[in-house]
Amino acid sequence: MTAQRNSAGDGMETAYGFRTVERGEKQPLVNEVFHKVAKRYDVMNDVMSAGLHRLWKDAMVASLGPPRRAGYRTLDVAGGTGDIAFRIVEASGRNAHVTVLDINGSMLSVGAERAEKKGLSDHLDFVEANAEALPFEAGSFDAYTIAFGIRNVPRIDVALAEAYRVLRRGGRLLVLEFSEVDMPLLDKVYDAWSFNAIPRFGRMITGDGEPYRYLVESIRTFPRQEDFAAMIRAAGFSRVGYTNYTGGIAALHSGWKL
């Protein structure tokens, strides 16, 4: 029921959940998962985190503390449905501009529709592109955020290098991701919930439990907190640290381009 966590992300390119796939195969498989769950993505996150993802995302944006001034630019990667982007815009008093980037067009469509309903379209733009090859000039953004998306990127080291490139000097990286539980008993309860309940709920909600099984497995192969922090440092970031949420079920990683 468990798999070896990748210590430096080097195995993530061929890890599709607990399965090993060929290089180049993972991205199309992940794309298919998110095409299937796009319309129910927020429900999926509620199921996977028992609703706690909303608190974790609030804490992430509070940590970012976007200033209430015009001209502040954030790139939110793998944020197609707009969850983080909307929070950033509102926290800035609707002064910040957020570019939402996602490789999955279905997710972006959901986000653009939600932005329109919330009256936030003027503060956002939606870009379909790959986190490993960002279509922006160096030093374009004040902040780079990614929530529950980095583990789905095949070449995490490349994505982190791209994050560093597009940030200006003094810019900040924030990565929110499911992580390794470090609390006795909670880890057993969380495993039982993840492997038994989540795929079952996924089948009830979307008619297909398989995407949820992949997402649960992908959490177990993602590097531990210290190992992922080391990857962020290797990409060039300074003052790297992380904060565990709910006993390590999720962790918020931070780094600065100094």
C-alpha cells in the first residue's frame, strides 16, 4: 500500500502513482486525470483533505501577504480553477494581478468561468502552458505560487529552475503540497482514509475512482519535507524553509530569490 518516496525528485519523472512509466508518458496520463476531474476539482480537494485545503490555502496567501498596491504580479502555476489566484487578488484589495498558468485547458476553463462570476477577470489572465517551460521573460513576477500541483510535474527540478528564472530579485516562491505525516497514529488514520475512502468517494462523485487513486499514490511518492526543501535550495533559492499543516498532511515551502 506504500511506495518509496523519491529523495531528490529524480524518480518523479517516471512515477505515475505507484506505477513506473516511460519517460514522456507521465504528463499525458496526468493530463487525462485532470480532464476527468476538472468540473469537480474543488469537491475532490474537499474529499482528499476533509475540507482542510481551504484553511491551508488561506494560510498560504496570508504567508505571502500580497501588498495593497498596484503593480504586484504573481504567477500561480497549476492553479487552473483559480482557488489561489482569487485569494491573492482579494487579499491585495484587488490591486494585484495574477497570471494563472496550467497545462490543462479543462482546468483553465473552469477558472475563467469562476473569475467571470466573481467579477475578477480584470485582475487575472489564464495561460495554458507547461511549468517546465514558462512562456515569460526572466524577472517577470514578484511571487510564484503553486498549490497541490508540483508533485504532478514530471521534472520538478526543471520547474523549480523556471520558477527561479521568472522571479525578480527579492521575489518569493511558495509551494503548498501534500507531504509526509509526522504525527504517530495520524499517519495510520490518514493512510486508511486515503487508500480506502478517497477512491470510493471519487467513484461516487465522478463515476471513476481511478484518478483519485493516482492522486493518493502520487502523494506517497513525493519527496519528504526536508528532501523537497533541499531541491528548492538546489534551484538557487535562499532562506528556504517549510511549515507543516495538520501534522504534516500538507506543508508550505518557502524560498526567496535574493
